[in-house]
Amino acid sequence: MKEFNLQKETARLIIRPLRVEDYHNWLHEFNARYEAQHEFDPGKLDMSECTEEWFIALVQKHQELAMRDEAHVFGIFHKEDHTHIGMVDFSTLARMSFQWARIGYTIHNQYWRNGFGKEAVSAALEVAFRNLKFHRIEAHINLENRPSTKLAESVGMDFECVRKGFIFEGESWTDQLVYVSNSEI
């Protein structure tokens, strides 16, 4: 079976799909998270169900999603020591005449305020436009999630609109800010 192995390097980071051999590093960094820093930070998570077998299935699922062009999920790793810093992903919303995707990103909170988010998301957007051939990338952000809007703005995404009742969060449909980035026409 063909493997999705697209990779991008920056000055400090490597952005690439997760591999089976990433399990211990990945788990260690999730377990090293600080308590939640604000309402949009999940902080420490219960990782007890995330066994090595579970992780192998996750890696396989990411591969399958990429091969079907439904989603492209990338781990963010520090270039020097290969520490897992976070994740960035693209979900295909429409192809054909649209070439449209949604971006999601998360940096483990123990690595915040080091510029890793901006560096990773900038590089991932390049991959989305150049390699995955998307034309339009949207970030859908809760109105109160200021750290995420600051990151979107810092990588040059433009505020487009507020979509009312757009995403089901918690127990209700919530309004979302839409930030957009387009490839060169």
C-alpha cells in the first residue's frame, strides 16, 4: 500500500505524519502537559486508553484518511531532539472547482510562547497549497478563543466572517470566526 509521508522542515521543526515509532515520544509529551491554561486548552488528558496498539491504529487511520484525501494529519516535531510539540491537520471540505479545506492546530501547552505554533502553521499552509493543492484554507475559531485568532492572524490569515450556530461545541451550536488563506491565483 502506498504511504502518505509528506514532510516539511523549518528552521526548528519537522512537520510530518505520525509514525508507529513516535508512540513513546507522543505519549510522553501528552502526559507532560500542564493543567489547562484557559477554557480552550484541554490541559492534561487521560491517556490511559492510548496504548501502543491504539496508537498503531491511529497512525493507520491517518494514513487511510490521507490516501482518500479526506484529512491530512501532521505531527509537529522539534528538529534537534524530535520532541513531539503538537499537531496540525487539514480536512478536505470540497475538491473539484473549490480545492477547499479546514485547518486545525494544537501545540502542547508546555511549548507555548516559543513561536512554534506560528512556525508550524506557516509551514503547514505552504504544504497545503503547494503539495496538497488546496486553494482555500479556513480556520473555524470560537469567538472567545483569542489565542487561536492571534495565531491565525500571525500567519497572515484574514478574518472573513462570523458563521452563526456553525459548530456543535459542548452542548450547543456555537458561532465561529472564519479566518481564511488563499493560494496565489
